[in-house]
Amino acid sequence: MLSRKCPSAFGFEGDPLKDLPIQPGQQSVPVYDCHVLVSGPDQKGLLTGVVSNLPEIKATASNERDLLRKITDDFKARVVKYTSENQEIPWQENQKPEPGQQQRWIPVHL
């Protein structure tokens, strides 16, 4: 059996490198692409975000971090609801950002 050695810089000289076991039949965690178009700030200082591939999801916030957290929470809740009710998710084609918009890609794990 071959073994690899950890670099001495980590203090493990001579210890075999341990691999994580992969069990046959393990289920993978579903990951969905959440494509967000962010615009603003508006006159009140708020950013607006809409999920371009599931445009029913929109949010506003005073900073991008809070905006993306709100969007991610809502995205996850809706995808879970659709899948738990065996409904088809109404995906739409990703939209390109308009002038003044920025795009963000968020991988969402259920």
C-alpha cells in the first residue's frame, strides 16, 4: 500500500496522510445556482437584488452582505418548498445585468 507523507512544516513528519472514506451509495448534497442581479443604492441608500433565474425572489437591504443573506435564505426556503411538495421549480433563463447592475453567483446547498 502506498502512503503519502505530510510536510514537516505541519509537524506530522512520518505520519501517513489519512484519506476520507467514500462510501458506495452516498447521496450527494443538492446544489443550486442562485444568480442575483444587484442594483443601487437608491436615494434611501438601499440595494435591491433579484434572483434572475427565479425572479419571484427579491429583497432590499442597506448593504450587500445583508441583501445576499436575505436572498439566499428565501431562495433556499422556496426550493425546499417546491421539492418537498413535488412541484416543478419555475426556473427561468439567467438574465444579463442591465447598466448599473452587478451580478453575483451563489451556490446554495440544501
